[in-house]
Amino acid sequence: MKTTKLKKNIDFKYVYSKGKSYANQEFVLYKLKNNLGVNRLGISVSKKVGNSVKRSRVTRLIRENFRLHEESLILTGFDIVIIAREASNNKNFYEIKNSLFKLLKRQGFI
């Protein structure tokens, strides 16, 4: 099932306030049941990670890795917000993949 984007600031704030958070060294993941039958993904990368080029790169890597794991997701109907921590700015594609996969697996998505 295709995951849609979480775009509005009010949606992010709602997930932050009502959702549960889980973290590892590179990412913080918030999840909240949305009763829509489809997952919605939001990605947040702050200026602590680096300049706009680095932030865009981290965002692209997170989105692509999530897209690759999308078919193996067991849980649907969740709003998922992934916040990149400062430690993620120098990671390559495979390091981000492993970190994101472990975090999703620990939360029962995979």
C-alpha cells in the first residue's frame, strides 16, 4: 500500500503531542494511529543536521529507504514522523537503511 505524505504543521504537532516516540542514535520516530487505512509519513530534519544541502540529502535518503521497505510494512493506518538527529548527517545510504530498518522493526512495522 502506498504511503502518503504528512505535510501540514498542525498534523506534525498532533503526532508529537498524542503519539508515542521511539529513538535510536540517528532518528526519533513518532507513531500515532490515524484510522485512515493508509500510512502517512512526515520527515523533519532540523538545521542542527547541517546546511540545506545536507538536510535535503538526509531527507532524500530517509524517504528512499522508507519507500524500499514500504512493501514489507505490516502495520497500516498510522501517522509516522521521522526526525533526523545530528548523528545522521554523515551517514551513507546503507547506514541510514540499517538504522531506519532497526527502528521500524522494533516498533512492529516490519
